[in-house]
Amino acid sequence: MTSGLSRRTALGAGAAALGAAAVGTAAPAQAQQAARTAAAAPPSAASSGLDPAMPVRSQFLGREGTGYDGASQWSAHRLELAFVGDLPGDGDAEHRFAVRFTTDDSARDGIYRLTAPGEPDAILYLTRVGGGAPTLEGVVDRRSA
């Protein structure tokens, strides 16, 4: 068994850190503003019945071009959904997919709460990819055992 940090563990830790920033612990002012921005968004995830920490493919499929407000522990950025794709291998595509967002140059890897009017909220670990325009990618891979 290999030791290391899984994406699910990182997602849980990041959600806890984002929550701690929202209640005003010793987080930088920029992180507190990002948490306030995320908290001020309409509770679309609650009204949709979807858990923001468990995003599914159908939340994003067909919504390419949609703009999202992305709040991380460090900052807030405007993200535009550019791509929803498959992962190699077998499994339920609703729970195994990749998403890519274009954004600004200052966005960096981290756990983001994504909000958009009329769309369910989602929490994803996004990392910079590619060599062209600033792009963040998130991968969801939940396989049933």
C-alpha cells in the first residue's frame, strides 16, 4: 500500500480550511474575502439537492462557456468552463470525468468553490495545466468498489 495524500483527502482538508477561513480564523484578508464571496452566492447546491463536495458530470456537461466565480483559500478568480471530458478506463461516466476552465494568470492550484447563478455549487481541486492560456483542470474519479 502506498502512502500519500489522495485527492479525496485533499478535498476534505481544503473544504475544512475554506470553512475555517469563512469563520475568520487566522487567514489572510484575501482568503477571508474569497470565503465571503463564496458564502454570499445563492445556495443553488442546496436547492438542487447536490452535495457541492461530490460534483457530478451532469453539473457541467453542455455548459461550456459558462462563467463561474471560483473562490480558493488564497484568492478569488473568474473561471470559464472550457471542456468536460472522459477519463480513460471503465466506470460510471457521471462519477468519472475531467473539467477544464480558462482563467487569469494569477490563478494557482488549489481547492475551489465554484458558483454561478442558476447552477449547483461545486468544490473541486483544480490544478494548472497546459502551456497556453491559463487553464485549471479538475478530475473527478469516484469508482464503486
